[in-house]
Amino acid sequence: MFTNIGEFLPFILEGLSTTVQAFLFGAALAYSIAIVAGLARTSKLAIVRVVATIFVELFRGTSLLVQMFFFAFVFPSLAPFTISTFLAGGLALGFNYGAYASEVVRGAVLSVPKGQTEAAISLNMSKFQRMRLVILPQAFRIMLPGIGNNSIELLKGTSLVYFISLADMTYRADILRGANTALSSQVEIYTYLLLTYFVIALPLVLLTRWLEKQASKGVSTA
């Protein structure tokens, strides 16, 4: 066992660029959506809160895999244009994890003490200034652990793009599985795949911890 590393691992790693690209695209979209939807759910306008809530609950309450199928196979038949399988997978990842991350943003914003907002109002700050200069800097520190965990979950979620025939690492591991039916070979293949995902996720864990420390510097815990 583990005698085919020179053959199996390089083949799996040929899908690494697709996995990383799907993660980066999904993360950029997810956190853009998270900020907009999270802040929208704290709006004083009922219509804004309702629209944001419907969006969040729709994508949190349905399967990521089904969403990928929808964007890959249903959406192109409804829209006047076609989209690539990469874009379909990226949209599903971004919308799904963006919906989850929006709750992290909303919770962090609401957890900032009201006294901070009142102090900003007393300084004649506009609502935009209060949000940008007072609330978000403090909320950012609070949301870091949740955003970090969400990023790791998003990375693991990229393995589902295999089901819409996107040639990521999981897709290539499945090709190997089909060509190597011996149990020992299959154990070896998926062990390499598991360890590769771990190695990719580890920097995210370390980066999140570093950002938490940097963001907490000079902040009183009293």
C-alpha cells in the first residue's frame, strides 16, 4: 500500500488549479454577498430586510449540490445565454456560503454595543460614517472566527463541483478509482486526496488565527 504515490498524487494534483480557482471565485462572491446581505438584514427598511431574508433562507435551506445542478443544467435553459460549468459551480458556492456568512456579518454588527453607535451620533457622524468608522472595524474582529470557518467549509465544498463534471481534484481521483479497482489502490487514492485537502486548508486555519491576533491588538476586553 502507498506504493503508487509517484503515479497517483501527480494525477490528482492536475486538478489542483481548478479546485483553487473555484475556491477563490466562490470566496470572492460569497463575502461580497455576505457583507451586502448581512447589512441589509440590519436595515430599518422592512422591504430590504424581507428581500435579504428570503435570499439568505433560500440558499441556506437548499442543498449546495442541488444549487450546482440548477446553475449548471436549469439556469442555462431559462436564461438567454449559456454559462460554463466553472461559473455554475462558482455561483452555487458563492451564493450558498455567502448566505451562511451573511449571518456571521449580521451577528457581528448587532453585537457591537449600542453605546458605540450613540457616541458616534453625538459626534454628528452620518449613518455611513458610523458604519464605516465605528461599527464595522469592531464587527470585523468579532466575525473573523466565523468567516475563517466558513472559508474552510467553502474549500471543502469545492469537491462537489465534481458532480457537474468540473475536473477538480475529486474528479481526477474518481478517474483513478475507476481505473484501479483494487481496494488497496482505492485506499491509497482517497488518502492522498484527503491529505491534499488538509494541506490546502491548513494555511487558512493559520491565517485566520493570525488575523484574529492582529485585529485584537489594542482592543480592551473590559
